[in-house]
Amino acid sequence: MTDELRYVYAVCRPLDAPLHADLTGVGGAPPRQLVHEGLVAVLSPVPERDFGREQLHAHLEDLDWLAATARAHQRVVAALTTLTCPLPLRLGTVFRDDSGVRAMLQDESERLRRILDRIDGHVEWGVKVWLGEESAAEAAAPQPSGAPESGRDYLRRRRAGNAAREESAARAEAFARQLHEDLARYASDARLHPPQSGPLTEAGSGRNILNSAYLVPRARSEEFLELVGRAEGTRPGLQVEVTGPWAAYSFTDDPEPDAPLNGTAGTAGTAGTAGTAGTAGAASQDTGEAS
Amino acid sequence: MSGAGDPFAQREIALVDLLDRLLAGGVVLAGDITLRIADVDLVRIDLKALISSVNAQVQAPWPDADEQSGLRELDERDERDEREAS
């Protein structure tokens, strides 16, 4: 059919079990596998009226459409994650037809295999640290009750409040840095994402201090979560939030076989810790791979 | 393969976490009609404001010296206010 395009969710190695029969993808169609030389593209047909270049760009401005598409994309990738360690594609990767997908698998074969090797046996966990601004400031400097007696009194209180906020922010950052280092040492690889902000962020959750992702061997996930759990609740005003398990969305940059490990932390590695984490994590990867 | 939990059993994922990964993560392949977030003229919804990850410039997760000096300025301004008030 000429009016149908191919939406590709993920690439993986051949599956041992079939996809769930009730699984639906973007637009409601069931996803299927396209196999080419030992690689599988998981795709479903989508109508050109929604996924042609211009239509896709127009839809992207519609948050409801974007949310529905993102959830469908994630539904398929999550289902795959129960069967294998899929390499998820960026939202909105669309091809004209099966032969276009086959050509992509052919052309990108080496890069795809390198990334699949890296994420094999792993899942991604997201960790965020939130600083509840008011509660942290109050904990650091309890406000005197009653109205300020004078202008001078008011300003003194205000200055004490600022100092307390500054101190709690510094403590939160030190905590986040330490947590990230501990988790990254445990994980096979780590990435720092920009902190979340803006209207989609849940109201009242405070300031996002850490937003990071860890590539963890499946078999060690429980221990990883225990490690996060131990950090939770140890600091007043700080919340630690875990998301996952995710497919390895944050670890899809190309691990060039000859490049030094530090180089692979390039996507989000603004802080030096991400680079060192990658190196330290690589040593522990071998032991975790046994299962 | 078990022990990591069943993704089907997860509570609904927050949209911000989902978009954090689906719009900034995932491997980018040259599809015939590959969507390029950066090329899109986002008029009606300011996605760039919604999703910080899409911003080209990645912020450091902890403030650097610049922000600290900002706090110093705030403190100096307070002292000035205090002098004026008394």
C-alpha cells in the first residue's frame, strides 16, 4: 500500500519469543519484526496523512498528539524490554517502506551492533534528586514567629533566609554529586541529563538538582535500587526519585571500538564525573555480565 | 532476565520523563522521513521550554562559580538595603 509508511521503534537481535499478540503501536496497529542479516527492526505501518514529513512536523506542535505517540512508542519498547535488550530509536523515525528499513539495517549494521553489544544484558534506571526549596530553608534556619519588629529586623531575617537557602543548595549539590558518583561506580555506564524544569515538571516538586541515567546489568538491578534506597531520606528537604527500568534510551551514542572510554560520555557529559564514571564502571561490567 | 520488574506493571510514566528519553535519547538513524527536533519550527507549543533536554546547551547539574557570584551579589544588595533602612 502506497499510503502507508513504516514507523520503527527499536532494533534488536532476533527474539526467542514472539511479541505479545495484543500489543499495539503508534496509531493502533500491531508491531511486527523485519529481519535482515541478524538484526531485527520492530516496526508498524502508519498512515502517511499523519507521518509524512510535513504532517509529522505539524503534529509535533500538538502536545496531546505527541504524548499519545510517545506512550505508544514506549509501550512497544517496554514490551520488547521483557524479551530482549532492545536498542530504542529516537521518537519519530519513519521510513517509506520495508526496503527503506532494510537498507538502513544494512548501512548502519556496524554501529547498531556496537551499541547492541554495549547494552546487552542491561537496563537503564533514571535517578532524580529534588530540593524542596521551602522545606530545606526552614530546616536550616527556623523562622522566628510573628511579624518583624522593624525594617532592620525584616532585612536581617531575609538575609538569614538567603544564607540558609544558599547553604541548603550547596548541601544538596554535594549530596547529588556523591550519590551520582556512588551509583556510577556501581553501574556499567552513566549519563547526566539536564535538570528538568518548565511546565511539565510536577508542581511543588521543588528544584531538580540531579537528573541522571545508569546502565545497570539486569541481574544487579535489585542491588542498584537498594543503593538508591539507602540514600533516600537521609537529608531533610531532599527527595530521591527513581524511574525505570527503561530500555537503554540514554546509551545509544556510538561506542567507537577504538575510542577511549571517556570519549563515549560525550552526549550529556558536561561534568567530569560522567566521564570518570564510564571508566570506573567498565571495570565492574565484566563481573556483572555473568548472568 | 527477570528481577528487573515487569514494565507492564509500572505505574504510568510521567510525560516529562518519557519525553526526556524519547526526544533526547534513542539512536538517531537517517530514516526517509526522520523527524529532526532541531529543524522543527515549534510555534504553537514551546517545546523547548517544556523539555529542557531539547535545548542544545546542556546545563551543568550543579551551579558553577558564576551562580555563586550571583548569590554574593544578592547578599551585597541586602547589606545595602539594610544600610538604607537604618
